[in-house]
Amino acid sequence: MSEPLLTLEGVHTHIGRYHILQGVDFAVPRGSFTVLLGRNGAGKTTTLRTIMGLWKASRGSIRFAGQDLAARPTPEIAASGIAYVPENMSVFSGLTVRENLILAARSGKIDDTRLEWIFSLFPAMQRFFGLAAGTLSGGQKQMLAISRALIEPRDLILIDEPTKGLAPAIVANMIKAFREVKNAGTTVLLVEQNFMAAKMLGDSVAVMDDGRVVHRGAMAELAADHALQHRLLGLHMEVHQ
């Protein structure tokens, strides 16, 4: 496994009077897909938002490419080479697909080669390029949100539950696209509730429970150990195969 691009050590996050993250520790190796798993309410989304500075860590270290992010504002964190795809997608419904992508490009210009690559991943983006994002289906909006994160090369992409609520055929297309992203050497930290998708994409995994990481290791090892899956995630694998 390669050297970590992102490392969290002893990260605590308070939101109001609630102590959500209670000493989170894990690393994201460079060039890999790391999957963050856990039951609802375990702290996965809070972890992504804390990395991005949307919620401030009250204690602990968040190191990205050797630099401490914990005290930095969100715009600086984004400018350092991290893109974030939140669970709610956050596309601009009144703007076209093209305009959404232009806004996501820090230079204000879209590289044609990069755009063709995105079209190969998500052909719907080419079909609906001139249409308002608000007219897209839920799955197409998710494709647009991911395309926005990919429109420029990023060192790290944080993606929160990209397959949630999507039809199985759309999920299959999403997995295929993510495999291409993975083959391109992009480093991704993925929060995912769909265990089938997680085990097909993940290189390494961290499992959270009650604001802490309770398991770290290779995704292949967790995928092969049904008893461990059930203990950590409550999965009945005859349903999730």
C-alpha cells in the first residue's frame, strides 16, 4: 500500500453540545479507493465535512499531503486539491450542465480532453449539456455532481453516498464509472451504504461506530469475512451478495 495522502489522528468534532466525532483515526493511501462504512449516525458524513472544514475539528490532526488542514478555512482546503461531493449533490438547478461544470473549474475554463473523458464516464452529461440541471433525474444530477468534482484533476475526492436512492441500473453504471476513475489513479474517500458497491470499489476500508473508527484494513478481507461484516455492520450477506 502506498504512503497516505490523508491522515486523521485523534479527530474530535463537536456540533453545538453534541460530541459527534470522538477520536477518529484512519489514513487514505495515495492512488486508492478508501471506503468509509458504518451504520446510520456513526459519524461518516461528519468526518467528510470536518476534513473539508465545514465543521471544525475541536481536537486532533488532519494532514493532507504533509500539511495540517484542521485550522484552515474551507476555500483554502478546496484550493489545496480536494473536491467534495456531498450527499445532497448541490448542483445549481437553474444553470445548465455546461455552466455547472464551468463554475466547478477553478480557472473558469473546461479542458476539452478532460470533458471528453467525463462524457465517456457519464454519456448523459453530453446529451444534456445545454439543459438546466434542474430538469435532470436524480441519478443524472448525481452524475453531474461527480462530474463537477472531476472537471479538473484533484489530488483527493470526497464522495458521500453516491448510490443512495438510485435504481440498480444507475448504480451499476456508477460503479463502472468509478472503476475508470480508480484506473486513472485518482484518490477517493467514499462513504457508501451499498456494501456491494463498496466491496467492488474499495481497496481499504474504515468502519465507524458511535463517532469512532472500530475497524481498519483491506476491503478484500472484510468482504471475505461474513461474521465480521455482521458484527460491524449488521449485514446479512445472503441479502447483500
